[in-house]
Amino acid sequence: MSALADAPATDLAAQPPDPVPFAQPRPAGALGWIGVVLALVVLGVAVVLVHDGLVALDVLGGDTWLLAAADAVGRITPTWQVALVGAVVALVGLRLLVVALRPRRRPAIPLAAGGGQYLLGQDVARLASGAAAQVDGVFDVRSTWGRRAVTVDATTDGDTTVTDQVRSAVAERLTALADVPRVAVRARRASRTDGRGGVR
């Protein structure tokens, strides 16, 4: 018989089960604010159509809003104002298309330890700021997280070696991630009016 078969049942029961990986966070939609605007536009159109339908059925009195708006606008002839409005509408449409097709930023990065654990993007930025703040000569630091890189803005004492030290410290701290992002450091010398200390 195998060693596994000879092992007591109590030992097999005491073994911890394999960890269940967490679900991978999904990126937030790039059209969040556009969806709200479009929903309001559709709601407004629905209100107008319902009102005009009730007027046509003699449920409500008065004139329909569509006919009133058409009378207010009057006859539209080709002018430069009409062309300008068309150009603005076309630019808005192109802008919405670019936003819709823009690659979405990952909301989290998996940890190198595995187990299906992830670190949110803002926490990656905080991790970078914490590592940079421990470098001598750094007075204030702020980090931002992007799709491919973490950018660290540091206020230093002006020592030219601090930038490389910050980059090394942050890169070492981010080795805890399975997909280590590129580290970009932007350092500036502190002035007398700058406050001392701060991590963001």
C-alpha cells in the first residue's frame, strides 16, 4: 500500500484545504459619466414623448412640446451657424468614441505570492509612497498609478543621489507584485516655503 493510504485518517483531515483564489477585480467602465449623461438625455426625450402622446389623446390640454419647439426654431436654412453646430456635434461624437475605445486601466495587480490575491491600484501608489518616504532626504512624496508605471513625485533636499535611491527603494518594494510596473521618479528641491513631511 502507498504511504498516503497508510496515513491515519486524522492526519488527512487535519491538512488545510487548498486556498480558494479570489475573483479577479474587473476594470471599471470607461463610460461611467457618459452613461449618466445619456441616461438623462433618454429620460428627457421619454418625458417629451409621453407628454405629446397624452396631448394627442386629449388627456392633457395645450400644444405638443415638439411642435412648439419647431415653431420656436422656425425654418432652418444652411448657414455658418448650422455648420458650426454640426461640427461641434461631430467633435462630441468623436470624443465619445475615443473614450469608449480607450484601454481601461486594471483596477488591481496580482501579488507575487499567488493565492489569487490582488492589490488595488491606489494601494500600489501608497506602497510606493511609503517606500520613497523612508529614503533620507525626502521631505514630501506623492505617487500615482497608471496602466504600466508608477510615478513618484518627491520633494527632496536637493541631493542628486536621492532620485536613484527613491527609484531603487520603490522598485524593491514593488517586487511583491506579480507584474512589477515601471517606476518613474520626478524629484524637485524643496524651497523654504514648502511644508516638511507628507506621504500621499
